[in-house]
Amino acid sequence: MATLPQAHHNVLDLSVFRGEGNEAQAYGTVPILDTSEARWFASDPLPSEVIAWFTRDGSVGTVEERCDVYQLHRLHDIGVKRRDRSILEVKVRRSIGDDLTISADLAAPFEEWRKWSPFQGDPMTPSPDIPWIEVNKTIITRTFMLSDHEVVGPAEHVDDSLSGCDVEIAAVTVAGIDSWTLAFEAFGPKSDRRRTVGFSWAMLLAESGELDDLGTCFDLAAGYPEWLASIGSRLQAEMPASDEKLTG
């Protein structure tokens, strides 16, 4: 595989977006979502036994298939993508907290992320000199609210006072490389987020029991930007998507 061209890192100024609360709302009326997340990646196709465990043999969970197109700028703390090849989204990692330990063999940094859709003139709009890559995903999501119930379908995140967690497994294919990921994305008041992840994990175990050796499946604890950077040398430099559709 050809080596991807190096990006010009100075085109992305993250400092404006690392404030507390909802300071970034001043940039416009675009909805902003703050989450705390832990994610793991495995370098194999998604195992059928993991799907059966997570979905209780297909009886729970919401499935979504889509192609997200990411800019490959090699930064670990920002993701720029076209969700489902259309809606532009930016995610910025605002901080990295202490590890979140789900079980004895499953721990990851608990990272704070902010996500929004840039408007015209936003400094986070895509840079035309950075390549794009298609990432095909089949995502299965279960959402648990701290108020002791599971939501049918992913939460809409319209009320930031409600504490919950989107738990997902996803089969991911990029440039012919098959991988899969497990993630906890906690939303609502920051003070509740670790507890919400623990509650969600406990509900999963109460329904499906432990999955033996789950933690040994993974070789990287990271978000999508860092994962894409980690496999960058294996990706093709020429992207199938057109500049006209993707350069926002």
C-alpha cells in the first residue's frame, strides 16, 4: 500500500473547542453533543458469538448500516467525517481521563469528546489537501438510561439533563481491512457518566452473562481517529470518493 501524504496540522485549531460547558455554542446554533467514551478495536471480523451475546440471540438492539467517509489527517484527537457520505460531523477530544475499567481484562481511557456539524465559516470545515477514506460500518446499538431502563433504539440526545449510555458493537471495513469495535458513549451530566457506563455494563451482564475472554479480543483502546491513524500505513492513498462530494 502507498503511504498516505502527511497532513498540514496547522489547519486544525482545537483550542477554541476545549472549554467547559457549552462554550462552543457561541459558534452558532448547530446542536452540540458532549460525551465521555471508551472504545476498543479488534483486528478481525466481528465474531458471531459476540453478536449473539450482545443481542441476546437477535432479540434486542438496533442495527444500522452506513458508510462514513473520514479525513485522514493522522491526528488522534479530532475526527472529521461525512456521516453516511452526506452530513459533515466533527468530533474533538477535549480531555483524557483516568482509565475506565469495565472488567478485569477490559479497560480504556475514559475520553471526553464534543461532536457537532460545522456551519459555513467554521474553522473546522474540511481541508481540501487531506485525503478521505470510506469506512463501512454495521453498527448494533443498545441504549441504557440511568433511570433504570433500556431505550428501544439509540437515544436522540435532545435533553442533556438525562443520563444514559449508547453501547455498541460494530463490524468495520476500511480499504479491505475487516475489524470490529466495542464502545460505551455516555451522555448527560458529566458527573454521572462513569456510573452510567457501569450501570449499562451491569445490565448487559444481568441479561447475557459474562462473555469469556472478551478483553483479549482487542489490540487497541482508542477512538476512530486514533485507530485510523494506527492503520494508516496499510490504507490506500487514493480514495474512491470524489472531492466534489466531500470537501464541504
